Amino acid sequence: MTKACEKKSQKKRVKKSLSLIERKSSFAPVERGLTEEEAVSEASRCLGVRECESCDLCSLFCPDLCITRHEETAEILIDLEYCKGCGICAAVCPKGAIKMVLEEGA
């Protein structure tokens, strides 16, 4: 079995907003915007490239049923003994977390 990707979670940022007293005393925006550093961090969290989101599309579309999820770690496992290399899993992965590569000596 080969680990294809693992479930990773990133912390969401806590929204900054005005207190109730400040809201009653002014017409200032209730929610405060992001600093540049927070915006970059939030964008990388939302638009993370090549990170598995555990959608399980790869295992649903696998014609050989060789893609499973480890029950304890939630990692995607690919049984290379049964995989015929059709590439459907890589094609349906919305994040591009699965790559097809040519095996050496094959």
C-alpha cells in the first residue's frame, strides 16, 4: 500500500468585529478587514494547491477498487499491486493531489 495523501486541517481565522457597545455608538463597519499577512494566510488556506480535501472521489471512481482510506489516520492508500494505472483517480481529483508518474524499470 502506498500513501497518496493525508487529511490535513488548517485553522480558520477568527473574525474580528466591533463590540456591542461600539456598534451602538457609531456607524463603523461591524467586521474589520484583514491585514495583508492575514489575507495571504487565508488565501493559502482556501486555495491550497495539491492538498487532499478527503472528498473520496478517487476511491469512488477507481474501477479496480484499489484506493481506500486508513480508518485511524484518514490517509488515502493505493494498493499498487491491483492498480492498473488507468489515471481516473488523478483525473477526478479536484485538488490534483494524485499524480501519475512513469515507474522506473517498467
